[in-house]
Amino acid sequence: MRELAGLVALLAGLWLAAAEAGFRTPESLVRNVYAHYGEGAPELSRGLPRDAATTRQFFDPSLRRAWSAPRVEPYDFLVQSRSWKLGPVAIAVVRRQYDKTYVAANFDNRGRKVALNFVLVNGADGWLITDIESAHDSLRMFLEQFRK
């Protein structure tokens, strides 16, 4: 009986770890990204953090190191500006292609229209970001260009 209880506890712990890593739907992932760009609580108003826990929760393994690496960036790629005051964020799945799902995020940042396409993958950890595309480049290219 003790072994069964131990196994149940182990499985519950693994399930919780997996639930913390990703998100259940592509839309919820993008919605949670922009929850960090509000005007509410200080911890939710500084942009998406670069710490290990947040990086693991939002990004697939191939992008985690680039997101959390030290760098000097001219602006925050996720809002396409150094500062932000975002209007409502419209989120829509625009394409499902093989193992990737493309989600459009459209919003105004200080009166300037911003359109980004999140490229998401669904794995054992839930939905995670594998790249984000703007009209001019991608998050991967941006992070590589401005790394220290």
C-alpha cells in the first residue's frame, strides 16, 4: 500500500511539473504572455520575465537559452517598443500546419498597430513558443542579433 501511495505521489508531482511548463491551449499561452504587459501589479507590468521558471513555462527547449541569455536589446520584441501601453489584444489561431500552430496577436501599443504571429508547438509540456514572427524578423533572429 505504501508503494502505491508513493507511486501516486510521484505521478501527481510529474503531472504538476508538466502543467507548470506549458499551456492547455494556444490562445491561453499568448494571453498569458501579454498579461505581463499590463498596468496592474508590479510583477505583471515589467514584461515577460527572463528567469528560468518563466522561460521553461513559455518557450520550447530550442528557444529557452536564447530567451534567458544576457543581451542588450533596443526594444522589447513582444511589444515592438521600449515601453508599452497596450490596447486590447486580439488573439486568433490562423493556421495549423503539421506540428505547429500559428496564432496571430494584434494590438495597439501607444496608438501604433502591432501584429505578431506566434509559432507554437504542442508537446508533453503543453503549448510552448518555438518562434514569434513580426513583419520584419523573428524572435530567434532578434535574440541572436542582440546577444552579448
